Amino acid sequence: MKRLNFNALLILLLLPLNLMADTFELHSLKVLSIDSSINPAIYNYLETELDKSAKTPHEAVLIKMDTPGGLVSTTKEIITKIGEMDYPVIVWVTPEGASATSAGAIIASSAHILVMSEGTNIGAATPISMSGDIPGKRNPKEVIEKEKQRKEAIEKIDEKLKKDIETELTNSSDVRAKAINDLVALVSALAKTRGRNAEAFATMITRAASYDHTEALEKKIIDGVVSSQTRLLEFIQDRTITIKGEEKTIEVKEGIEIKKVDLDPGQALLNIFANPTTAYILFVIGAALLYFEFQAPGGFIAGALGAICLVLSGIGFQVLPLNFGAFGLIILSFVLFIIEIYVTSYGILTLGGIASLVFGSLFLFRTDNAYMEIQMPVILSVVAAIVLYVGVIAYVFLKLKRKKGETFLSQQNQVGHISKYDREEDGEYYYRIKINGEIWRARSKNKYEVNTKVKVKEQDNENLILILE
């Protein structure tokens, strides 16, 4: 009896320690936003911030999502990254009218906690080609009828899911079938791991099914419906989740810190250029400018700008590795600065060089294996120094040009020395004379020897030449 009491007492003493070990104390919440396509820029954004949070104790990450989809390869990288984290990653499809479509639905399946706002939807994750378009407007009655048929089909889908998948894979091409099969297996495994409806997630891929917030909650696709950040914190309080096979209960601490982090300038630019449409337009413009350069060579302006556009499009198409593309832009910028010395472009080449330098600096060290980054103040300082230098040179040049015109009008009756004899033409002799340390062109009907002292009689304002006595 005493032994039994001792064991019971020991269990009671160790119980609080076990509870503490299974509790994740949430002191800060980092809020990230995805409101564009899923592309390498978004992956870099998520990767950077997820890794930073991994080094911050008691911090979780909330991803607000509203995306039309994106690249499957990038989607898999994001899923893998989320799976590596030792803290809760929450996906919230928000605000009203938002959707986690295609790649967004697949990423959502990997979240430790998945919630939606009212008036949002999730699904339609069947792989499509880049040329796929959103259907045009249809008759309202047709839309209602189609929606009714869709709901009826979804009700029957659970029983025939395996058969439907086999039919879809049979009717698809080999490449498409492999892609669908791979995604179905991936999403189903993730959904089961998170305790969600694996069959419903598979249906999003095989039949492009889409669910509003009510259907998603009923079918256990999501964990809950919340419409404000305060309600979200209340929802996750004391919620038990599984992280790397271990169950943890979230304890939201009072006075929790909310940290909102947006894309940095480099990621924002890359996000724009990574859009397939933008990359394609840049490629066409770059090719056209190079064509103009070859048609009328010598100006270098069209060719230089075309080269910038082609490098940017290569980065967007992922043909050029990001670091190589960035380094190429930096080299190209200095090539343009040098060409500006020899070509009169009225500053266009310089502006192109500055833009190329900025883009290259912002994109540098953005790959997965980069262990360093250039701080924004450094980039801004370098660009500011170059712009200041170019501005000073331009100011001095314009000032000297204006001063030369004013000085020319004051050379009448001045005395100088012949510094060089040029030629004889139409009975007149042409010289270079030195007046007050400046070299001027001059002509005279008299022939003088070098170093002869001469006097300026008048000025030829039209030809900017001095006439000697």
C-alpha cells in the first residue's frame, strides 16, 4: 500500500513536467502575406522569415494567403520548408473574397493549423499549362445549375475517389498523369499527418474541386473559420497540434507580440519579374531592342537597354540562376557607365546602368545556399555615391561649357601666343593660340611662327574662332 502511494505521488509530481514539455508557449507571432502567384520570390520570402523565426524562441508564423496558384516546383519547396520547422506554422485564407487556389491549396495542406475567413474558398489544384485562362462570364442560371451539379458530385466523390483517380490518370497524358499522381500522394499524406480530410484534398487535384469556407469546415478540410486576428488567437489557444510526430499544446501568452513582415525591395522586384507575363514582355522588348541595335549599329542605347531586359527575363523564366543573373546585371551596369564616356546618349546609358546596378544588387545572394546578404543601407549608399558622382560630373561639364561660351565673348583685344600651326586654307592661316592658360582656335591672313605674341582683333561667333591681326 505504501509502495502504491509512493508511485502515485511520483506520477503526480512528474505530471506537471510532462505537461510543460508538451506545451508550446507562444510569445510572438510573425505575420507574413502571400497575395500574388507562388514563385521563387515568394519562396525566398517565406524561407528567409521561417529560418529567422526558427532562431527566435517561442515564436510562430502566420501566413495570410490569397493566391491564384503558381509553380509546382516552388510549391514543393515551400511545403518542405514548412515541414522542417519545429514551431507552429498557421495558414489563414483571408480577407473576404480571397482564395487559396491551385498551389495555394497544396501549401495550405501542409500548415499545422489551417483556417479561413468567411467568404473565401480553397481548391482547384489540378495542374494546368501556363496558357490556361480563366473562363469568361456565363449565364447566372447556368452558373447556379453547374454549382448544384458540382455539389451533388462532391457528395458522391468520397465513395468513388479511388476509381475517379484511376480514371483521371488513365485519360491523362503520361506526364500529366505523373504530376497528378505525385500531387495526390503528397497532399493526401500531408492532410493525414495534420488530421484533415485527405480524400477532399485529393479531389481538389483530380477534379479541380473548390470549396467555400462552410463546405471546407464541414468536410474537415480546414480547422476552423475566423474573421479577425483576435479571434484567431482565441482559436489557437490551448489547441493541440502535431509537429514532427510530437503533440504540442499551444499556450498564447498575454501581451503576445505581433510582428508584420512584408517582402523586402529585392523580393518585391523579383516577385514582379517572376510573373510569367512580365518575364515574357521583357523578353520580347529586349529582343526587339537588340534587333534595332543590329539594324542601326553605333548608338548602343537600344542594345544596352535590350540586354538589361533579356537578363531580367532570363531571371524571371528561371533560365538564369538568380546569382548569375544578378552578377551579370552588375557587370552590365559598369559596361554602360564606360560606354557613356564614348557615346553621347544624354544620360540614358547612365540611367540604364544605375537601374541595372540596383536590380543586380537587390537580387544578389538570393539562392538557397547563400549564407550572406547585402544590407539595404549598403546598396543605397553605393547607388547614392554613383548618382552623386555622375551628377557632379554632369554639373561641372555643363558649367564649363557655359563658361567657355561666356569666355569666348570676352576674348576680343586679348593678347596670346601661337602654340601650334594647323594649316593654310583659302589664303588664311589657322592656328591654336594660348590665352590666359586656355587654348583657342584662331585664323589670320598673316603667317606667324610658334610662340609668337599676337593680338586678337575680333571674334567669329558663328564658327567660334578668333581672328588675329
